[in-house]
Amino acid sequence: MDENYILWNNPEVSSDPDLLLLGETLIIPSVNGIIYHITLGDTLSDVSAVYNVDVQSIVGFGPNNLSSPDSVTEGMVLLLPGAVPPPPAPPPSAPEPAPLPGPVPASGPLLAAAQPAPAPAPAPAPAPVSASSSGYIWPFSAPISQYFSASHHGIDIDGFGQYGHPILAAASGVVVLASWQDYGYGNYVIIQHADGSQTLYAHLSDIWVTQGQAVAQGEAIGALGSTGYSTGPHLHFEIHIGGVAVDPLQYLP
């Protein structure tokens, strides 16, 4: 078994493959390949194009129990033999800065324009209502308490005074894991999306979905909490694209 396939099928450990925790459950395919959950609208030709694998190799893999490429249905779990995850999508490009104003005359009716404008009020925390150009929404609206870094493969969204608040699915998809981790994530959920990306929601006080369940964007999947390795109520949120953790702030609205 190629180690990469274990990492690609277990994004929650791919960021630190040398750290496995007691009681942690790994998804290990029977052959080198990627496990994929069919969602509404999926076709084998689309899936094979994304994962760079031949359609017939998917149909021909016996455990997939497919009679033809057209026999896939929503909710099926397939193994894509020899598949390769798609590369991470580029983050949205930053808007170009507005041009600087020209010089203001020393006197005359435009003099007032030279006076410094009052500082703008701080922007409120984003609310989980509109999707970004990448398709994700905020799973919970509150200030960021810890940002993405080389050693912290997600963001922490502060939950002070919000214990039990519903946590929302950042995009529609299928729950591939709804589990408990004693030391790290506590109660956590992983959702796989139609584009192959995955989102992870950790330290939940309660889980409201089950493995294999299809969820819609904005659907409540659990309650904010402080389970696992946590110093207070917050949501640890990760986005994995092509099996690699990326900075969620680059993809959220």
C-alpha cells in the first residue's frame, strides 16, 4: 500500500502523518486508490476526469459492483483504483487597489477634501449567509482566535458565550466521518464535497449527522463545544483540497 493513498483518504492526519493518536480511526482502501462518495449529479466520466483515472478501471473493480458507467446512484461509495487527487484550487485573486487621489489645491472649494477622513468602523464578523467565489460559507460567525499556520492546519473560531450554537456545513456534500478523537479533535465531522475537497469541523459538543449522510450547504451538522484538546469553546475548521490543508480564510467570503 502506497503511503500517499492512506494520507489522501485521511486528510485529518495528512497534515502530520507522524502523529497518530490512540483510538484514531483510519480509512485504508483495499488497493491503491481513493474512496469517493457519489453525490447528486455526479457521473463517472466527471469523477474520472477530476481524479485522472479511467472509467473502465472504476467499473471493472469488482467491489464497486457496477454493471456499467451509467449505473452509479447518489450515496454510492466507490473506490477509484490508482486515482490521483486534483491539485488545490488557486485562492481567489485579491481586488486591485483603488488609484490614489490626485493632489488637492492649497485653497479653494476642494480644500475640505484634503482633511483626513474619520477612521471607518471595524467590519463585523462575517455571517454564514452568502457563499464565496470558491463556494464555501462560514460555518459559524465569530472572531478568529487562531489563524492558519505551518503548525496549525485550520482556523479556530472563538465560541465564548456560544456553547451549543449550531455549526453549519460550509458546502453541500456527504459526511465521510462523524467520530470522536480522545486527544485531538474531540467530536468532529468531515464532509466531502462534489469537487473532491473536504471540510473538517472539530471540538463539537454534539454531532447531529451520521457517516454517509448527504448534507446541504448551511445545514446544521453539530453544536459548538470544547471537546478533545481544547482550552475553551470554539470551532476548529479546516479545508483540504487534493488532500492538502489550505488556509480557509483564502476561500471563505
